Amino acid sequence: MKEVEERRMAETLQRRLREVREKRRMSIKELAEASGLSVSQLYRLEKGERPHVAAITLAHIARALNTSLDYLVGLKDE
């Protein structure tokens, strides 16, 4: 059950990260600069190639996108 929940959360993150970034009209490069992360890290997150992400990494992304961490991982719907 835990694996299913983790997979669902990772899929939600993947989808919402891209949706919010595009809604904000940001390129991956712009998000990388705003969040302090690398383009490759963000690319792998959007492609679902990184199922486990540190909370601090997610916090940097959420802050750069001006959204909540809860929304990005599917705990809340904005």
C-alpha cells in the first residue's frame, strides 16, 4: 500500500510541476535559476525519473513557483 501511495505522489509531482511551471510561463532553465537547482534535476523530476526527492528540494521548487509544497505532491488541491 505504501508503494502505491508513493508512486501516486511521485506521478502527481511530475504532472503538477510541469503544469505550474508552464502556467507561470517559466522554462526549466528559468526555474533552475529561481530555485537554485540544476536543469537536469528538474528535467528528471518532470519526466518521473527521480521518484524520491528531498523535502528541501521540493521546498525550493515550490517557493520558486510561488505554490505550496502540499499542492505539488497532491496533498491539497489549490
